[in-house]
Amino acid sequence: MPARKEMPSTLKRSPKKAQDTWAKAHDSAVDSYGEGERAHRTAFSAVKHSFEKVGDHWEAKGKKGPSDAQAARGRRSRPTGTAGGVDANATKEHLMDVARKLDVRGRSRMTKPELVDAIQKANERSTRKARGR
């Protein structure tokens, strides 16, 4: 299966269901759009509906659905920024739990958008560390 060779390391450290979701969506997107960035974006979009990035891997979300404003927009809507795998539509309590798990400092005083940004930065640091960079 071609997608397995190209699978990002964050997904290789994730549950099999997340890997299978990415691989199936990637292979379908390659059939539709050809190999490249668009196929990868499509595959990640599929993963983000059921999983959220926590540190250097993906974990199942409590509730399926779009993870941020970009994922929720219609095809004809203007693109917006993404939350990089963070479930920005989750409750503040959930984001606090994720921030606690990632040991984000100052989380108790953060607003929901600040928590999303802090979690995203913590995820990036964790991924860099796991990749040895």
C-alpha cells in the first residue's frame, strides 16, 4: 500500500485506526488528485475528524467532527488558518486536560484560543523531539 511508505511519523506513533484512516484517505486522494501535497492534506483532513494531535501522536477525539474553522468551512468559503491537529472546537475543560498532559505552563490563566495556540506549540516541540531534531 503506497500510503504506508509515505505515512508521517506522527501517525506511525498513533493508533492503528488513525493509520488506517490516513492510508485509506490518502490512497483515494491519490486516485483523484495524483500524488503530492493535496493528497496529504486530504488524508490529514480525514484524520482530524476523528483524532486530535496530542504531543507527538494522534489520539481519538471524544466526539467526531471538524476540529477547527478551516475544517468546518464549505468548499466555496475562503480558507482560514488551521489549528494544526488541535481540536479547537473542544471544550475549554478538554483543552485544559490536554495542556496538563503536555505540561503547558500558565494554562490556568489562558483563554481558549491561547490554549489552542499553546497546545499547538507543545505538539510541535514534542514532534521535533521525537524526530530527533
